[in-house]
Amino acid sequence: MKNNIRVERAIKNITQADLAELIGVSRQTINTIESNRYVPSTVLALKIAKVFGKQVEEIFILEDGD
């Protein structure tokens, strides 16, 4: 699964630490999600999408084989 978190953060001009604080996780968690090393829970994905005012499917994109 790919994601657009880095792009969305740039648009909103917020850091990984800012996003982490907004949703109640560590900056390292945001880093691992952005770099596709960790797939977030449904609740976490929903919280991230809410921060950006987007649908989950606009932030997280399924790839073939997922």
C-alpha cells in the first residue's frame, strides 16, 4: 500500500512531529507509515485522513498484490 502523507503534509505545511501530535502517536510512527514500512490500523488511517480533510482512499492507495 502506498500513501500520500508526505505530499499532504507539505500542502498543509506541517512536520511529522506536528502530525504525530495531532493524532496521538510518535513521530517515528508517522515516519514508518510514510516510508511504507508500517500499515496503520483503520482507526489511525481515519485519524490521518481527518487531519487532511480527505477520504482514507485519497491518502492510502492499494497496490496490486495488497
